[in-house]
Amino acid sequence: MGLETGMLVKSKAGRDKGHIYVVAGTENGYVYVADGDARPLCRMKRKNIRHLQPVFRMRLDAEPEDAAIREIIKEFTRQGDMSLE
């Protein structure tokens, strides 16, 4: 299963392990992720696909922008259910 723009992902490796991001783009085995706060769209983080775990419960359907990204991540964490089904 490939990662697509708008999907929520959880970092499995690196200093940001456990952090929730939204996929903003993909390129040759890497994805660009943003969280709308520490990593806005203008400073996306490049991550290896193998270091990310998709969150199938939620997805950003709107055009990616920092406010929408912050809102969907906040909604996901507000549910209190950090399981990744």
C-alpha cells in the first residue's frame, strides 16, 4: 500500500518518533510530510517511506493547507485513540 497525499501517518523512526503528520507529497521512495505547526507546508520534512506508518482511520480530503492539517491532527489526537487501524 503506497502513501498518498492527504493520508495521516505516524513516524516510526527518528527524533520525531510517534509524531503524527499529513503526507503532502511523494517522490522516489520518500514522502514530504507536514504537521501545520512545527513543520508547515513551507518547511516540509522529507521522510523515508519505511519510517512511516499510515493511519487508515482518517484522511485529509481538502486541499492541503496548514490550518486544515492542524485541525485534522488535532481531531485525531482528541479522539484519544492513537491506534492505527
